[in-house]
Amino acid sequence: MFNNLSDKLDKAFHVLKGHGKITEVNVAETLKEVRRALLDADVNFKIAKEFTKRVKEKAIGQDVLTTLNPGQLMVKLVKDELTELMGGETVGINLGGSPTVILMSGLQGSGKTTFSGKLANYLKTKKTKQVLLVGCDVYRPAAINQLQVVGEQIGVEVYAEVGNNNPVEISQNAIKYAKANGKNVVIIDTAGRLAVDDEMMTEISNIHKAIEPQETLFVVDSMTGQDAVNTAKAFNDILNFDGVILTKLDGDTRGGAALSIKSVVNKPIKFIGTGEKMEAIDVFHPDRMAERILGMGDVISLVERAQEQYDEEEARKIQKKIAKNQFGFDDFLKQIQQIKKMGNMKDLVGMIPGAGKAMKDVDIDDDAFKGIEAIIHSMTPSERSTPSTINSSRKKRIAKGSGTSIQEVNQLMKQFNQMSKMMKMMQGGGGRKMMEMMKGMGR
């Protein structure tokens, strides 16, 4: 996420290394590189110019604090400005109304249908809402079927009217259905536009007027850069939407959309999509995103994800097993599943301060635990519950069954034994400490 921008900003700050005071000369040189980095990230020229001007005004003549060097002070100033550029504050979703009606808009291919499912899953699991997904894309072949597949995957009902080509009527009927069937959130997935054409924009405007949604969200593919910002402006002129959704932030995005869109349309970014899984949705926090761009990580979000997956009852059971030397590979497998639910490994590593930079050239597979899981699944139930019974001949069979080498099986056994000993030593730590150790094994 924003790797290229992060690298270039890091190089820009090296200009100030060794200076005892921030002066107009060394600031100008640094900010020239910062502006270049922003432009390379597809940020609008005017926005990049104004950004560096504000940083310069704050930086000139500032004495370096005793605990900081000029580079660190400049990083703080840039971090504060990046935060403001992306909205300053976290803006949540409006869940008022009975039911809450959320209208999704955006260009075709922006990931709107998939994100409708992610948002439904988020509201169902995090906010305990009864959600109804509504298929109003009456043009794209198999659009309704795609939404139904998504709905089935997350356990959310999908409302559709086969043969009805009037999206205004469908959306109005869906809201009536939601009221009659105890649904308190309605998410309406509209047809994606191939371009900002008058006919399609009039249609979504008519839907908007007819249903008066509590939230109108504009979904944009962050990989489209400055084009995304221009499209957002065109949609906002018609719909006056309430917030922006940035999808595909896990891709090789340059970041221009995330950095520019708030300044252009003056609407907050509310959510981001960070992967293909239905759980890959995050509330957008401008300050945390600024820290990630500058290589500071995002420890708060990492802790929040860990807390979401932390099972206190399961942790107690594991503590008892550790005390009795009964911790086995089945328990180990459960911990792997917990970590996998936290998100893709590359995203998690990026949240650790300094780790993103240190591992920028390392390809972290989303299936980082795949080999470990294959080895464990090739063991018999008795071997998983009593690892000490696994001898040389059993290791050969396990390696063959999992498609791995004996060396890999030995390595896993060694790590597992070391981890078991350490957990025994830190008995009071429970599940949280073990998850930290599991992350280390994933790396």
C-alpha cells in the first residue's frame, strides 16, 4: 500500500540529515522532492503545490526540539499535513433511519458489487444489523447473480425482481420488503457506469430522489489515480454523495486518489477495501493512513484486528492444555486460523512500524501458512494431539502426504517445540502472546 510514495518520501527526508536547524534552503530542497513524490503518485499538481507550501510555512525557522533531528521534525509536519489532506478526522457511516438506506454508486469495474457485500458483512458482524442487499443493476449480464453469490457467501438476503427493468421501482419495493421483514439496513447496488453519460446519471439521480437514502456512497478504484478524482467530482455534482469508498488499495496503487479526492469533492473517505476476502474492509482513518505512508506502521489497527479475533474462552482452554503439556497441533491450527482472519499477511506486516520498509522487496504470500497447514493436515489425529509420537518414519510419511520435504517437517517440529517451551514459561500470557509468536512463525 503506497510503497512507491513511501520510498520517495523517505529519500526526500534524507536531505535534512545532519542539519541542526531547518532553514529555507534545506527545506526548499526537501519539499521539492516531496512535491515530486506526490506528483509521481498521481496527485493533482495544484494540490501538491499547495501541500508543500503549507509545510514550508510551518517549517521555516522552527528550532529542532531536543529529542528530534530536522528530518524527524519534517516527517511530523508532513504527517500532519497528509492527515489534513485526507480529511483530518475519521467519519463514520450514518445508520439513522428505519431502515437505514445506503445507495452505492460508481463506475463499472470499480468493485461496487463486491464492496456492497463487504459493507453488508461489516454491518452484520460489527454492528449486528439485519441487512438486505438489493440488486438494481438491470443492465449487466449476471449482475444480480453475482450479488446473490456474494449474499450467500456472507449469509445476507438479496432482494431482486427478475424481469423488472425499472431500478427506481425495484429499490422502492425493496425498502417496503425490508420494513415488512425486520431488516434495518438496505444496501442498494446500482448499475456501474461505463462513462459519465447523461442517461445513466439521470437514472441514478432518479433513484436517489425516490428513496432519499441516509447514505450515498461513491465507490472508486484507487488504482485509477487522477481519473478517479475527476469521476468523483462528476458524480458529486449530480448526487451530492456523503462519502467515498476506496477499493483495491492492496494493489500496486500510486495513492493519488486517496490523497486528492477529499480536497476536490470535500467529502470524507469512509471505508477502504484491502483485499478480495469479504472481511477485507477497514474504516478509513486519515491519521493512521498518513503514518503508514510515512513508514510508521499502524499499530492501533493491528491491535484492533487482534482483539476482534481474540477468544477469551479459547485462550483459557489453551492455558489449561499448556499447563498439562497437552498443547498439540490441532490447537496450533486454531491459532493460525485466528491470525488469517485478521487479514492478508502483507497488509498486517505493513502495520508494523519499520517492517514495511524492511520487507519491501519480500513477496509475502497471502497463503503464508499454507505449507504449515498442509503438514499438520497430513498428520493423524493422534499425531496432532501427541506430537512427541512423531518419529523419523512418520515424518517421511507426513512430508510425502503434504508435498513438502523432511527438512520442512523437521523445521516445523523444531519451531513448535520451542514455542511450546516458551508458552510454558510465560503461563500468564494467554492467547495474545501466543498470537504474537504465531505471527513470527508466519514471517
